Amino acid sequence: MLRKLLAHLLFLPNVMIPLGMSGIETFPHATLFSLNRRTTVTVGYALILIILGGSAVYGLFTIGQPFSIIRDYVSIINASLIFYRIIHTDREDYDLIVKALISIFLLNVGISILQRTSLLPNFMYEAIRFFIPRVSRETLDFMGGRGVSGLFPEPAYAAYAMHYWFAFLFIYTKTHPFSRKGLPFLILILIWDLVVARSATDIAYLGAYLIGYITLKNIPYLTLGLIGLLGLAYVNVNFSDDPPRSLWLIYQFIFGLDSETMRYAFLNESGYRFVTTYGGYLYGLANPFGGGIGSFLIHSVEAQEMTGVMAYELHFFLNANDGHYYAMRPSAFGSALFLAIGWVGALSFVSVLFSSISDWRFLRVPQGRAVFSLFLFSFFALGTIGDPIPTAVLALSILTITRMDDRYNSELEGPAKIDPKSLGKLPD
């Protein structure tokens, strides 16, 4: 029973167990689920965790903030250990996890639609707020182009999860988004992004996912879709009283034609995400071994200032801290690693994680490449530290294509060298 519950909570990382702890936003459900005999870690991963643990112990004495240091360390484990829990699992456990993913996906869709149509009963809202404290009426109301958050603290977090779920379902059903069967579902995803979610993050994630399908044969589909999106942005911004944030941002970049306007729009739409993420990389490049686990309390402001962006230029910091930077972890996992353990540690961590993928043939499948493209984007550019969904879905996708679904056999039995011409062939 507990295993089934944790399998579902794995896909709801922001659901808090009410233990009276404040200051955390991602609960380690995935770590608890990974404490299982099916979890098989590599020697390299175990060594990385030991080194990071040593950094955390050192931080306890130098930084003196045990809660923040432990939270930083656990978030790295929570976002990565689940990969080893899933990638070597058996059929029974695989079916359990997939059913949990689909159940949470459908539940989130239902809750989101109720929010968007203002039909969410108050008792359901109070229940959501009890387990996801940062959810508020402002988030659930769709003001200023914002959409709904579903079972997440804000629309951007919902975007992360929903697009990974969409991506996995294309693999699970062996559906190509540009096929006759898949195109209607791709259009539904776009409608969801523009009408229900309405977040700029949704469009960014959809774009990152579709990059995995770029081939000579698919370029016309992608070009027509891009032209249609630009036309939609132009019409909505000029003739709608409340255009989605995503379309407004696209309009500013394409039709603004003013570099300063585009810069201002990008910085403020990204909120804290750009400066924390970019700053983390800059700090990690300048300090090969980083500042240590939990060191964001000391070094993150310095990292943000390294970007050259003034805090008072950003509405987020104007409202939150009177136009001054304050200590924040980078939102992207890769950037957080750069800040904590420098480029040497971060690249070592990535090498260990990717070396754990024993069967890279999943990249021969277009849907597999698309999930990997999405994973790289969320890991290095736009994600949230501690979120286990990206690595969980990546592992599920690899497992589905290489072991659990015989329908992929013909695509995997080709030559070791990928033929670019074969990548453009679409299924019926």
C-alpha cells in the first residue's frame, strides 16, 4: 500500500506531508520510493554522493545552517536517485509506476479544468492548499495572462510536469506527434498551453520537446506550426484584452523590434529564473569546485550580480526585496550543481548519470530523442531543483523503448549508426 502511495506522490513533488516544516517546496517522496531493493546504483553515483556528503559535512561547520545544507543535499538525491530506482525495475513495478503517472496526469487535468472554468469547489481548494501551501487564490485565478496551477504551486511548475507526462504518453502509446493519429493530440497540447496553462514556460517546454523531431522531412510541419503560432500571437496581443503570457512574450520578441524592449520583457517574464540560473553557471565556471553544498546562502547573491543585471530592473526583486538580490538557489538542476560543486563536480555528476544509461538505442526512436531533448532543456536551462519528474520520465521512457514494449523492436534493430533519412519517416 505504501509503495503504491509513494508511486503516485512521486509525480506530485510539491505535495507536502504536514510535519510543521517551512521553507521547503519539494518533498522527498521520490527518495522514499527509491529506498527499495529494486534500486541499483552504480559505483560512480555512490562515489559522487559520498563526495557531496563530505561537502555537506564541511558546510555544516563553515556555513552553520544545517537545515539549508541538508535540504540542498537531499534535493540532489531526490532529483537523481529515482533514475536508478526505475531504470532496472521489473515489469510489475514498471506497470505500477506507469499507472500512477497516468492517474496523476488525469487528476491534474481534471483539477486544472475546474480551476480554469471557476468551478473548483472551495473545499477542494482548501484541501489542495493544505498539502500545497503556496497555492493561493491569485495563482488559481488567471489574471494578467496567467493560467492555472493544477496540483502544483504555480503554472510554471505544472508546465514542467505536464509536458513530461505528454512526452511519455506519446512513447507509451507509440504515437508520433506529426502522424495522422498524433497531430490532433499535439494540437490539443497547444490548446492546453494557450487556453488552460497560459504560461510562457509551457510554450518553451513544447518547443524543447519538438526539437527532438527536427529532421529534413519534419521541417515543413515545424515551420507551419511556428508561422501559425506567430500569427496567433499577433492577433491575440493586438485584439485580446487578456492574451496568454506565452503569446505576449512571443509577440515582444518577434514584433517588438526593439532590443531594449525585448531584453526588458525577457528579464521580467523570467522573474528570478534567468539571473539565478545564468549566475550559477558563471559562478561555477569561475570557481571550478564551487562553493559547497548549501553555499547558495553565501554565494548566490554574488552569482546573481555576476550576470550584470541590476536587481532593480526585475519586478520580482522590486516586489520581494526592494530591488535587491537575496540568497536563492538556481532553478535549473545543472546550474545549482555548478554553484554548489563547480564545473568539475557538475560535469562529473552528469557523466556518471549518463554513463548509467546502458542502452542508448532509445535515441533511434523519435519520441525517445524528444524526451531526451526535453530532459536536457529542463536540466540545464529551465527546471526546478529537486524535481524528480524529469529523471523519472527519462528512465521510464528508456525502459519502455528498450525493454518493455516489443513494438519498438524494429526501430532498435537497425545499424548502430543512425541513418538521418530514417529519422524522418512517420508512422501511420
